[in-house]
Amino acid sequence: MTGRFTHLTGVILDWAGTIVDHGSLAPVVAMQRVFAAAGIEVTPTDIRAPMGLPKKEHIRAIAEALHLDADVDALYASFIPEQMQALTAHSDVITGVSDTITRLRTRGLKIGSTTGYSRAMLDVVLQHARTQGLAPDCALAPEDVGGGRPMPWMCYEAAVRMRAYPLWALVKIGDTEADIAEGRNAGTWTIGVARTGNEIGLSERDWHALPEDRQSELLACARDRLRAARADYVIDAVADVEPTLDAIDARLARGERSPDDRD
């Protein structure tokens, strides 16, 4: 570990696929059950494409992409209990995250978080995370601020609650295109997470079961997609984030500030 950050003030982390639920499996499991019960065939790829949005909007985006004549309100009502059940099996903190967060706090950063889950869903995840040593300074759901990703409201409120500013001294970290858009719209730096998240979509056990050449292939594709979403940086896992945060801190020290400076 190096010394305290000189310019960065905080990070704002996504939840599923970023700090818990390796592979972001809980939403996929729940939505597959909901659509199947309604007699609608969707694939994991269909479900993952709009991942990161508030969950009702996520369902709406799937329906629109597949040109489905679906009752989104009814599907969402069915989704809520399925998601709550899935969260009990898919909310483990990802390897290395708790220790990394502890080090970032020691180095002077505030730790915020945002999600596409509802408040009730997030509370389940939070409770489980605390038992594993992970407790951010704030955790925000879309209804806490009147809207979710890609709008920046959760990031703004996280900055207020953490009392961390300016926005260009914060970093949004997440595994989806929606996370990157949220951060860019808020004026923060952005880091995409490739290996543990939605772009690969595998549990830690299934990931390690793959041969190295297949891992390399999947990682290359995931990194490319996150770069295409205009992430400032891409890492494989939050446990790897400190060198990237050091690089951002150094760029801030050189006077780089706005999204325009980063393009």
C-alpha cells in the first residue's frame, strides 16, 4: 500500500458484478424465471444487454429490444419476489473486495455505492455484505433520488452523503455500460470492471474452471465492450483497482479535470 491519495476524494461502486455476486447472476436467474412463467423465451444475452438499469426499466428494455407485447408492470411485479429469492443465493462479496475497500479507506477515500436494484433489494444485499465485512459509507437505489442510471442523480446524492467533492475528484466503478454512462453524466472518472461482472457473466468457480486461452478470449471481449462504452479505464476486478486510482490521482495532480480533458 502507498500513501494517502492527494486529490481523489472517493469512489462510487456498483453492487452486482462489481463488489458482490461474481458474474452478476441474481438478475439473470430471476428474469429468466419471470419471462418463462409468462411464456416468453429470452436468453441470458437478451437479459444482460440492458443490465445496470433500474429493474423495471431493465424489463422494459428487454421487451422493447425483442419487440414483445408484454405487460411490463405485471412482469416487474412477478420479478420482485423472484429477485428477492435469488439474492439469498447470489450476494456473496467478491474475493478481495473487502480488503481493498479497507485499504482505500486507510488511504483517505470515502466509499459510496449505487445500484439498479430497488431499495428493498439493496437492503437485502447490504445486510448480507455487512456480515462479510463490507459496509460502504452510503448505498443508494434509484427511488432514493427519483431516478436511476444512466441519469447521474445517485452519484450526486452519494457525493452529498459522503461529503466528498468536487465530482471530478470521484470515480464511478461498475461492470455495465449503464454504470459508465452514469459516471460520465455525473462528471466523475469511470472504471469498467471486466472479469467479475456482467460482460462475462460467470461465477468465480465457473470462471476458474475455464482453460486459460478461453479466459483470455472472454476478457479481451469484455474489456473491448467496456472501452466502447467510454470507460476511462478498464480493470478485471475491484481487487485490482488501486494502481488505476493512483494513475487517476496523478492525472488530477497534473490539472486534468473534466470529461473533455479525458477524451
